[in-house]
Amino acid sequence: MTENWLTPAEAGLWRQWVDVQWKLERRLGEQLRPFGLTHGEYAILSILEANGPTGCRMTRLGELTQNPKTRLTQQVRRLEQAHLVSRAAVEEDARGVRVVLTDEGRRVLAAAAPGHSHVVRELVVGHIGEEDARVFARVLRDIENRLDAQGQAAGS
């Protein structure tokens, strides 16, 4: 083993992290499939719902979902074809595009949300005690801060 490799304990933790992510993503996808949604599309609808009737600019939606522009464009196009969202030009910026949840999008989101919440609660948040939740939140925040700092350094 070279110096740069993960230790067995680090590799085991990393493998467990990746395995849990894949399994959780697959399970959430299974729950959302009857509604014609992927987990990424559900996230987009949720963000739009939280932003209210004005929706969200595509650039901001990309930041919030961490999706590359091409992937986000494909997802929004698919949601638009399903009549779950609509796109409109931003009045103050001719190049800007705003995405808004349609009534049908609200209906589908409202139908999918209880099952999604149940899976998240059953598999993740419902089984974490108060102290563990604080530790988990701190660990995730630390990881996110390091990712943000590296992203900012790479962008400068």
C-alpha cells in the first residue's frame, strides 16, 4: 500500500458511505417511479414549491441542485414536457430563464411527498437520536464547508 492510499479503516468508512448513498438513492427512486419522477426531478419540484409562485431562475436552480447546466436543462425539459413546470423569460434579464411549478406539478408533488417523507423518515432521520443528529449535522456541515472552500479555490 502506498502512502497516498486510504487506510483500511478509511476505505471501509468511505465504501460504507458510497454504498449507503447508492442504496438510498435507489430506494428513493423506487418510491418516486409511480409518479413518473426521478429523485433529482422531485428535488427540483420541491425547490420550486418552496420558492412560491415566482419559481426560481435556472442559474439558482442549478446552484441548489448542484446539477451541471446540461443535466438541469434536460431535467427541466422533461418536467416541462410532463406539464409539471413551465419556463419563462426573466423580464429584467433577456438571457435569464425562470422555472415555475404548474398546478399539475403541485398536484404530483403533493401526491409523491408523503411516500418520500415516509422513506426518508423510515430509513434516515427517524432513527437518529437528538445527540447523534447534532453530530451528524456537524459532520455534514464540515464536509460541505470543505467542498465549498475547494470549489471557491478552484473557481478563483
